[in-house]
Amino acid sequence: MAENKVRAKNVFGKMVISEETGKKYGVVGNFDFITESGELLNVVVDGATKSLADLNLKADERGKILIPFNAVKSIGDFVIVSENELV
């Protein structure tokens, strides 16, 4: 099966949504990654909603909430994350 590739610039600004509940969490503002390997660590969320803030996830030095990249299930019109993997 062919692997679909997505460029980061095409993901910035996409809405982040819970797979289980459909709740909106905010929009993709940036990514945290390891420069040597390119491994993605976190999605940095801009405009975090109360639903996301209530999950008490880690934040970066600017107070932006971080969603672990392993919780991302798909990227298309939206970035779908598993809420079960966040709590």
C-alpha cells in the first residue's frame, strides 16, 4: 500500500478534533521534533479550547498546549487525535 505524505506547511492551521467525541481542541500551530532524526514529538496547539485545557496536558514555555504526536490518528481536512491516548 502506498504511503501518503503530508507536508508540515499544509497542516499548520488545521483544526484538531477528538476522534471519540468530535470536540474541537484548537488549531495546529507548530510541531516539536528531534532535529537529528526528524521524529515528531508533539503537536503545538494554538487557540486551545476549554475542552483541551481540561485534559491537563503539558504546555511549552509559551503556555501552548502540547498533544503527543502518538495520539494523532489521521491528518486530512482535520487533525484527528485519540482522546483516550491523551488521558
